[in-house]
Amino acid sequence: MSEEAVQTAEEPVVAIEAAAEPEDVSYQAVEKEGTVTAIWEMQGHKHLRTIDPRSNEGKQILALFETAG
């Protein structure tokens, strides 16, 4: 199954992009029923890794977007 097919099978993805590094890395929050269930680290259209929003790193990323908004 292609990554694109996986993305469409998930609940709606809310893009919370941040130019964190010069390599154009962004983060996307995957939400299900109003709760962030995963954070995707992306480089362009390439999925680099999935971050657990309950982890220390996930909490730090989400906090950045809460204070920026």
C-alpha cells in the first residue's frame, strides 16, 4: 500500500507546518475525533517519521504550536 493510500485511510490531517530547519521540515498533526493521535515529521511530501504526541518530544512540538497561535 502506498503512503498516499495510508494517508487517505487516516482521519483528517491538520497541517501545522513549521519551517524548523533549512531542509524544509514540517510537522503535521493527525487527529481523530478532535484528539491528536500522531505527529508526522515531513520533508516536502516525504514522511520522515511519526512522533507520539504523548512523548516528551511530541509535547514540545505541540506546545510550540499552541503558543504560536
